[in-house]
Amino acid sequence: MWVGGFIIADIQDALKVIIGIATELPNSIIYTEEQDTNSYNTPPWISIMPETSSITQAWYKDNYYQQDNTSIIVTKKYDILQPIIIHLEFVDKQELSDIVDKILIALPKRIVLREGVVDIEPQQIEFFLTKGELDPHGAVISINILYAIRENKEIKDKIHQVNFETKI
């Protein structure tokens, strides 16, 4: 049973799939890591990048759903708030607007990753519209991802068996 946290790659990959399905754009223009400057100079493209997350201690009991749809009670250690920026660049202003709309419509309120629930909360949209017809237009969709880190009893038991007074 996995009761840890989520790595950012899982969240980015899930968002990439959602955006790809919603927009029908090829995966080759949806980035989940930094690209060379030339890639960003040639719209269209979409990037899904994390910002600094915040961690809050939780320490309360929570339901944890397993693959067989049974639930067990686990202890939440931390609640994580992970901001994600979805940056879009397109040449056509109307296409940009339509793509932003499709993404917002497709974003679910929550998804399940690694048997844990992840909440998705859109926060803000900002458009960067340029004057020239051939200049790219941009938008940034800011979302918050909320998830939990749960206590792992097996690891906790191993740590409790260590004598920290001796050298490790």
C-alpha cells in the first residue's frame, strides 16, 4: 500500500493528459520541463510548471481508498499546496482564448493519483495580448494542487527501532 505523497512529475503528467484531451493539441507542444529558447520563440506551445509549494502539518486521521475500493484510516502528516502555472503562447488571439476556455472546462475538481485524492483549484487567468498580427499572444492559468502526505507505518516502525545514540 502506497501512502506517501505525490511527486511533481505525476501531477504534471496528469495535467498534460487533461490538456491534450481538452485541446486536441499534439503532446510535442505541451511541455512539462524547461525548453531551449527556440521552442519558446515558436508558438503554439503550452508549458506546465510548478512553483514553490507550501507545507502545513496535518496530523489527523483520514480515509484512504485502496484499489479494491475499500477504505482504511491513515494518519495525514502534511497537507501540500502546490501552485502550478500553465503558460500558453499562440499566434492567433481567438485560438488562445478558445484553448484557455477548453482547458478550464476540462479541469476536474479532483483526480486520483497513486490511490490518493488530488484537488485542482483554478486561481487566476492573465492574458498578454500583443499589437502585431504575427506577434504571439500569451496567457497564464494559475492553479493550486492540494494533496496530502500520509504516514507510512512500516517506515515509522523501522525508524523507531534505530538507536540514535550510536553512530548510524
